[in-house]
Amino acid sequence: MQHLRNCDRLLTDPGGLVQRMADLLDLDSDRLRQWVFARCVREAIDHPELRDVALRLTPR
């Protein structure tokens, strides 16, 4: 998560970043998206900018 938090793309294109990381690491992109969503919700208390990231990662 620390690498993702340090990446500006998390704030500008969270879905694209999750997909890119899933592809690079050969991970299930839906599972990674859910994990990043949960971490953003948890950390949004101290980092309000992650609230928007979490909202953008919710399934539509």
C-alpha cells in the first residue's frame, strides 16, 4: 500500500493504477481493487484525499 500511496496516479487514476499493478504482479484485479478500496476507507480518517479514491474504486 505504501508504494500505491506514494504514486500520484492513485489520486488521478486509481482504477488504472490498480489494473496496472495487478497485471505486473499477476494478481486478480478485482481482488486487488477491493483490497485498495478497503485500505483507502481505513486510511481516509487521517488522509481525507483517500475518500475520493475509495469512491472511485467502488463497483458501478
